[in-house]
Amino acid sequence: MARRYCCTMGAVHTSGLIVSQIWMTATAPEAQEFANSLFVSFSNLGVKIGSP
């Protein structure tokens, strides 16, 4: 049961990251590299803050 829950949450979280990255780069078409670097930086920050 716990394994299924973890796999489902992992899939949901990963799909959310992909959608967020697409939205971010679509919002700034003239600066896609900068938008992508912001996305990666804040994703890493979120992992750092969320990990014990």
C-alpha cells in the first residue's frame, strides 16, 4: 500500500514539475534559458528546504 502511494505521489509531483517548466518557458519566450535556470534553481531550493 505504501509503495503504491509513494509511486503515485512521485508521478503526480513529476508531472507537475513538467507542466510548471512548460508554463515558465512559454511565459518568457525571449528568455527561455533564464526562465529555465530560475525553474531549476527554485526546484532545487524547494528540495533543500523540504528535506530533513
